[in-house]
Amino acid sequence: MTASHEQAQSPFNPYIHRVGRVLCFAAHPDDIDFGAAGTVAAWTAAGVQVSYCIMTDGDAGGFDPAHRADIIAMRDAEQRRAAELVGVTDIHYLHQRDGYLEPSHEVMKGVVRLIREIRPDVVLAMHPERNWERIQKSHPDHLAVGEAVTRAVYPALENPFAYPELAEAGLEAYKLPWLWLYAGPGERENYFVDVTDQVDAKLAAIHVHVSQHPDVAAMEATVRRGMRLNAVRAGFPEGRSAEAFHVVAINGPGTIAGF
């Protein structure tokens, strides 16, 4: 996986910062595939263990009224097939209602529980800030994911007295090194991953979500164009494709507890 970080002043340097385990959070089945499947494919190909957590069941998604009774099972099956295409088999759900997700303590506790179980080097989550240039990236559930995860990783995740029942159950406090946010405002993005070699895998994963695509050709053209524009912003050579993230250092050598 090649990346650009110097020009964007990202705190993450792929040549010195180890990534062995990643936990990805999303609001709905297909969100990760649109936002980060290329990076996920590159990670898994390099031996990184990647897990997904989908916060809702995607029960309000789709376009065909005939699918209403089966939409949850349909979207779960789509997500599992899509995940397998980029090397992911470990998928969790918080089973919140699609369109009603809030950064509640119920959701935050579920986030803390799962991060403490998996203890990843990187948590990947949707961005909590609205993108005014393309508001479709800022579905209220997407913003709620970002807010819930950001609140959870500090301070609750590393505070043994937050949600004490988790510690009592053997899930000890954990200091997360990195938070990577996707689908946020362009001005926040400070890290780009060259996913040129993973474009086909990413698009194959997105195509699996057939219940969500009334215009497949337009969807694919938009995704390809967005990745090429990301590569231009990153300063990659002409013809490359990239995914963009807002990378935040949560705990590192210079971190002081409580500050």
C-alpha cells in the first residue's frame, strides 16, 4: 500500500507506524465499501486483520417495495459477500434502526465493548462533520457513527471507570493509537492511500449491493471519478486512484493522559 502524507501533514507515516489489526465502523451495509474498501483490500492482502461493525441493519434502504419484508437479510447477505471480496469475514452489528441512529450511551457502550474486545491499532469510522459540498455523504446516520465513535475512543475507551460493567466482565480499558475518519469534508482529509491496484476489488464489492443501485453505470462512474480526483489532490502520478481519510492520532509517544 502506497500513501501520501507529507504534503497533507498527516501524523500517520506508513513506514514507521505498524497496522496489524483494524476495526471499521459504518452506519449501513455498503458504507465501508464506498468509503474504504480499496484500503481494506490493501490491508488484508498485507496480512492485516480487519473487522467490520455495521451500526444499523440497513432496514430503510433499497428502492423496491417488494423487498421490504426481506431487506435486512438481503443487506446482510450483500455485506458479507462484499466483505469477503476484500478479505474480511469478521462482521458485527449493533442492530440500531436505520435512520434513527444517535450517539447515545447505548451505542457508545457497544462501540467501547467491541474496541476493547478487538483492541485494534486503527479504528476506521465515518466522519462526524457534515460535508456541505456533497451532503449525500453526510446522512444523519453517518454523522451519528462519527460522533459516537469519536466520543467512545476518548475518554470512555481508555477509562476503566467508564461503563464499569465492561471492565467487570473482563474487557479492560484500552488506549487506541489511531482514528481514521472517512466520508468527511475534503478540507479535513490529510491522508491518501493509493488504491489503484484495488479499484477492481472495491468496485466488485460495491456491485454486490444490488439492492441499493438503481443506476449502476452512474454509480461506478462517480466512484471512479472520485478516486481519481483524490489521487490528484494527493499529488500521486497521473492515472492513479486513491481513497482519502482524516487521520487523528489518539495515543502516541507524546500523549499526556487527560490532555
